[in-house]
Amino acid sequence: MKPTISIEYCPKCGWLLRSAYMAQELLTTFTDEIKGLTLIPSEMGGTFIIKINETLIFDRKEMQRFPEIKELKKLVRDIVSPEKDLGHTDHK
């Protein structure tokens, strides 16, 4: 069964567009590898959490920053399709 990604974000912080951008990038990159992606407006301020199914892969509060898109793609790839080549994202 294909995994589902969720991005929980703080709407009061204005992070909807950032969440939507990351969702677009992940949906484009992992079209065949994931079932879907859900954006979840959080009721808790400052939240920006990314999960695959129930597995936490990134928490802005814990890391004290947002993920870079290349970093996020690698984190997702390592779980959903470890053999997938990410092209220029994988190469320096």
C-alpha cells in the first residue's frame, strides 16, 4: 500500500503557501510512489510538521528551521522509494 504524506502547518503564521509549494514539489516528484498528500491547518501556533503515514520526518520546532526542498525530497525518498534517483537533487 502506498503511503500518504501530511503537512501540518500554522495558518496564523501565514505558512499555507509554503505548505502548498512543498506539497506540489512532493506530488510532482513522487507521483507513482505515494497515495496522496494532505495539508492540515494546525490549531497550535508555530506548527510545521511533515509525516509519512504516522512517521514524523520533519518538525520545524525541533529543527528550529524549515526544511530545504532538496532535503525534504531526500527524506521522503529514503522512506517511500529508496532506489529512486532524484536527479540533480542527488548530485552536487
